[in-house]
Amino acid sequence: MSEQDDLLTKLRQTLNEQGIDSFHILEELVPIEEQMAYFRYFDQLRKENAPFLRDDEVALLFSPDIPAERKKKSLTLLASIPDVGAYRAIETYHSSPAESELLHWSAMALVSSRIVLSSDLSGQQQVYISSGLGGLDKKLRFFSLFTTRNRQELTPLQKEIVEREFIFQLQLADVAIERFEMKGNYFTILLLFSFDRDVHASLRAAVNECNQYGNFLDPRFLFTNVKVLSEAEIEQLLEKKPS
């Protein structure tokens, strides 16, 4: 079992054991480091517990003369209270942030505010599931990288086989394919799936089916929810990876 499989299995077990059916996944791609920085700052402000006025913070947030660092504080403070007006202010700001450097921060504030509101309205425990690639509608987003054996170029026929087998196996598992890109000797898939799906098994099955037609795919592949690798990063990884 891979590290990612193990994490997903433990996550499923935790949610089931604690009877948690209400959880939140950030839908946007925010680096894990920035997510952690947000929550550290959020906790710091909650510990300080300094009084503030919602309307004052909203006014600061939309003022063109206020530094981005101060607006970061306003976003975090507004996200800490179960207030629909505060949520709407964050939502409006995030839809078109005047400070581009606060795009990720406002995304975090929005999901944080949603959690606080949901917890207050429902009286139920809310869970935030952190992922560098985010998700959509209770589904996690993962990035996968597959390569050929000995790094040979994919032929047109092999590309057809890959596309057919992977689409079939993933549709069978109710996995949404957001992006499917083929290059010379590798291909990548960006996909969305719910927790109850063993997607790693479906990907292995697709590799095995493809290899019935000439054993041309490397059975080892990358499966991660941390980041989408760039072409340069993939090329660098393939240079290091033994064939």
C-alpha cells in the first residue's frame, strides 16, 4: 500500500468511526504551506481574542488605502465569527481581490468562514480536509504521472490504448477526469474522486490492461494530492528515476 493509499484509508476510518458526514475541502489549489500559515495565524488571533467590529473590518477590507498585511488580518478576523454578513464580505472580496497576493489567503478565509458558520448553524462537528490540490463537491483532487518502460516514446497505437483503458477504468470507479495530457514518453491525469473509491487500484488495473498489449508502461507511477508537477519538474524527475 502506498503512503497516499494509507492516508486515504485512515481518513475514511476516522470519518466513519466518529460518524462525521460533514466535512469541508478547499476547492482551490493552495499550497499546503500557505494553508498551514493561515491556520497558525487564525489560531493566534483567536488566542489574542481582541475585540473588533465586523463593519469596521469590512470597511478596511475594501479600502484601497489599506496595506495587504492589514487586510490579511481583516479576512482572518471576519472568518472567525459565525456571521453571514462577514461571510458575504469575504466571498465578495475573494471573487475579485484588489490585492492579488491575497488570493490564496482569501480562499482560506472563505472556507474557514464556511466551517464556522456551518458549525454554528448545525451544532455539529465540522472537519477540514487539507490538500494542496483541493477538491470539489466533497471529492479530492489528485495528480498522477505515468511513464513508459525504458522511457521509450509512446506510439500512436499505444496512446489510443492508454486513453481507452484509463478512461474505462476511471469511469467504472466513478472518477472524474479533469485533465488528461500525453507527452512523448509519459502522460498525466488530474482527477477527482470521493473517499469511498479505491482509485489507486483502478489506476493499477488500467496499467495492467495496457500492458497486455506489449508491456510498455512502467508499473510504478506517481499519485499525489500535494501539487501538479510542471513539465520541467517531470523531466527532472524522469532523469533521476531508474528505467
